[in-house]
Amino acid sequence: MATAVYPGSFDPVTLGHLDIIERTAKMMDHVIIGVLQNNSKTPLFSVEERVNMLRSVTSHLDNVEVMSFDGLLVDFVHQNHANVIVRGLRAITDFEYELQMAQTNRVIAGDIDTIFLTTNLKYSYLSSSIVKEIAGYGGDIDAFLHPMVAERTREKFRERMTAGKHQ
């Protein structure tokens, strides 16, 4: 059985991420979305919130499961008996970084392959960082996110604005 891990921070999960997830689910028997718990960053959403949002927006895919992880990606891949890492590529700049990571992972764990999927052209510019910047200024993010994720993102920014007014 071919099992793939699609890792990322997904803060928040975009339509570009969902495109990669759905395409991977068609190719693989089992897909694990690994939500990275990165202690060096302060995300908009907690790991639990990101996992729950991903579970919700991928609920139509029977062969996809979502879980969080920290530490080395190759260790997470081995722990889940997977043999493939999936990474999405938007531009050549993504490729340089992702190739370096894939080659490093291959040295650390020679039994794990990395597959690169080019993004759908309509999402080639899209990143979670751009979405958060737009949302932070009150811009329209509906074209970039699943409706539930867009609403949760707007709620987060409203909460931050309200908390800022009370300080």
C-alpha cells in the first residue's frame, strides 16, 4: 500500500493546499497530512485548530487523515509507515529549497522518496502568509480559502483586534 505524507504548517490551509491534497489522494492509497508544530514560530491558529480545519475540509476524502507532528519529518514518515513525501511547488524559488530538503531527507532516510506536484496555475501565487497579510488589513480572502477557513481566519483577526483594544 502506497502511503504519502503531505507536511506543512497550513496556517491557514489554502485552496492551493487543498488542490495538492485532492490530487495526492487520487494517486495514493493513503495520505497523511502532517501539520507541523513549529515552536520557533507564532502561528495564527493553534496546531489543534489547524488539524480540525484540515479534517473538516478533507472529510470528503476517505483515504486522507490529518495529524500533527514535531521533530524530523523523516521520523514522522517512518512512524506512520509511509514511503513518500509530497511537496507542492509554486515557482522555481520553491524548487530550489524543496530540492535541497528532499536530498537531505534522502541522505537521512534512503527509503523515503519525495514527489513534487506543481500547483494549479490559478493558485501559483497563493501562500498562507499572503492570505494572513490580506486578512490582517481586512481584505477579501474568500477567493483563497474554503468558506469555513475564511470565516475562522476573519474571526481570528477580529479577536486580535478586540484584544488589542483592551490592552
